[in-house]
Amino acid sequence: MIEKLSNAQIAWRAAQDIADGAYVNLGIGFPEMVAKFQPPGREAIFHTENGILNFGEAPPEGEEDWDLINAGKKAVTLKPGASFFHHADSFAMVRGGHLDVAILGAYEVAETGDLANWSTGPQGIPAVGGAMDLVHGAKRVAVITDHVTRDGKPKLVKACSLPLTGVACVTRVYTSLAVIDIENARFVLREKLACMSLDELQALTGAELLVQGTIGELIVPEL
């Protein structure tokens, strides 16, 4: 069995591409982990749909202020200059194009950049929430995800079979095996784990991987 990155390592890799001073929204659940791994010398300004800008990391256990939570109902702290605002103003920021990056999870990503990341099933968040606004309001949309489902089926596909969150919205995918850009409705492989061949990666991907130039090695720290 091929080794793969942990969720923390995927989140770390995604964090390396966030520019200093960027306004960033992190999706509920796994994407929230990205906030832990800001590179030294860089500081993102995190936005949450329920109305906080520039919140910080989770407080120590037992020191939570449950009036201070993110959209995933997790306790947060505040950084100097943090602000609060109405839910409607929060979505005005999103829809007005004021976010530089949105990082979301996914059930499926199509080679066209279509995203399916919500479900009404018993295991899913029972509504799409703000994701539909985020994927078309943020200047850049990235996805972090395992490369395959729990039963080994590709999550990167030619066309999504699940309800869409957005059409042609994703530009980069960070998976447990690779970093892949979406350009001209194609998956373009940028980095992969050194321990696997291109053929092995392609066998786990539901659409053709295009190679342009040298493929980088996906290197992350032990976390």
C-alpha cells in the first residue's frame, strides 16, 4: 500500500501558498487546520462567515469563550485589530470579492474545476452553507482532500456525480498524494510523492493528469 500524507501534512502544504496579508476563509472541518501552519514571517487575516475578521488560534482547553466561535462552532481567539460584523455584512465581503483565498474540502473535484463538497446525507453537513458564495466570491479557490474515498474511488474525476457547489471555480487541489492545478479544464500535475510513479498516481485519478515540464517532489515535514 502506498504511503500518503496525513491531513495535517496536506494542510501544511496548502498553507505554504498563502501570501502574507492575504484575506482567507477556511471551510468547516479539515480546512480549519490550515490556520495552524502559517509560514514564519507571514500572517494571513482569517475571515469567518458568522462575522469575525482576524481571529486567531483556538484557546487552551478550559479557557474557551463560547461567544467567540468560528463558522464551525469552534472556539477561537482574537488578534489585535479583530472586528465583528453582521452575518449579512460578512457575506457582502465574500460576494464583493474581498477575499483573496478560500480553502475548502471536497467530495469530488472535476477536471473542469467543478466542486461538489456538500451532502444532505446522514454523514454530511445538512446544507451547502456559505460555500456557494465563497467559491464564486474569493479570488482563488483551493481544495484540500484525500486523493481517494475511503473505499478507494477517485475524488478527482472527469465530471462530478454529486450536487455541485460551484462550476469551474477550483484552481488548485492539494491531496494526500499530489498537488494539482486546474488549467483549461485539465488536471495539471505539479507535485507528487516521490514514493509513487506517475502511472500509480494516474490509476488513482479519475481523469487524465497532464504533465507540463518537471514534476516537483511533494515534500512535507513530519507532523
